[in-house]
Amino acid sequence: MTAVQNIPDFNDPQTGGSMIRAACWLATTVGEGGLFTKEELRAAIPGVSQIDRRVRDLRKYGWVIEESRIGAGLTMTEQRLVKIGAHVWDPSAKKAANISVISARVRDEVFFRDGHTCVRCGIAVGETFDDDPSTTARLTAAHLYPDSLGGKATAADLVTTCQRCNESLQQQTNNYLDASQVLVKIKGLGRDQRRTLLKRLEMNRRELDKVDQVAAEFRQLPGVEREILLVQLRDLI
């Protein structure tokens, strides 16, 4: 286990916000190559309801953290700290990372444009994964390119992805293909596959049929209204 030395005490609330304290814990206690669980994280930084999300935020600063669906040899409860990124506990290092913040307005614009579905796998917000019915899809506005490669917090530079596809994309940060390489892959497709690809790319998302579209719109309603509509839908069948 490789650990970083001379960093603030994660137990001290004066160290910083929950993301910074989590980073300190990961760097000093877990170290690069080390494994940890959500339970261990929550025990180390108690009283923070969204500490898991704060750890995911570290990926914006170059931290590489694998979960079981991505990392080899991990159980469902384990995560692996692959790489320590920017030292976010150091204000100058955090500022140098130059992370662009996605506003709520831009995020809503991206979700609406993409039909509130993941543009990579097609799953909609709130749906369960076929191989894991206990997990529902969360959506995020993901950068097409990371900040380090010129990505901006604008709708044109963002796409809607689920947590799984976003995790997979972040593992490919240093493996982007250029246009000529992508063209080679396009030429390797059959003619019908190329037609499907062209249509999907022109739409800038996966094609949804009418049922998918209505289902996506239904999921954006408040819970009470969804329950009323479900009753009305049953009466129509």
C-alpha cells in the first residue's frame, strides 16, 4: 500500500469539507492500490449523509477509484483506490486542477435533451439494471472530455450517462481515440449497422420509441402524481 505523507488529519473537521476529509482518509489510511468499503468510509467520516457522493467527486480531480463492476477481483462491497489525484487538501493544488462546475441549469438542459436516459446504454433514471435488480439507475451529466483535455461545463460538452457508464468512461481518460481510429471502427461495421449508427449519432442519443419517451417523461413527475397516473393507466388497460 502506497500512502501520501504530511497531509491533514481527516478526523479534524477543520481540515475541510467532507470531500477533502475523505481524500485525506483515502490517502493516509487506504493508499494507492488499497481496498475499502462504504462502511469503512462512513465510519471514518461519520455524520455525512452523502459521503459516497463526495468520494465520487474526487474523480473530477484525477482520482481513480474502481468499483466492483469495473475493477477486477472486487466484491460487491469493495472499492479500490487506484490513483491519488490532485491533493485537494492543498488549496493551491485544488485551484490548479481548474475544475469546471456544472450548473443545475446546464444539467437540466442536458437531461432534457437526452430524454432523461443514458446515451450509452439507454437505461432511464429510476430503472433497475437487468443483472442487478436491487440497483436503480442514477443519471449524471458527464464530460465528453475531462477538464484536463479541455472539457467545459456546457451542454455541448456534456452527455447524460448512468453511474455505470460514467464509471467506465472515467477509466478511459487516457485512452481517447482520434477521428481516424474511430473511422476504422466505423468501416468495420456492416451496412445496416452503419445506418443505425448514423441515425443515433444524428439524434445525439439512443433512439427511443413512443413507450420509452412517455416512460421517461413519467419518471420526472412527483411521486404522488406518478401514483395517480398509474391508477389511471391500469383503468385504461
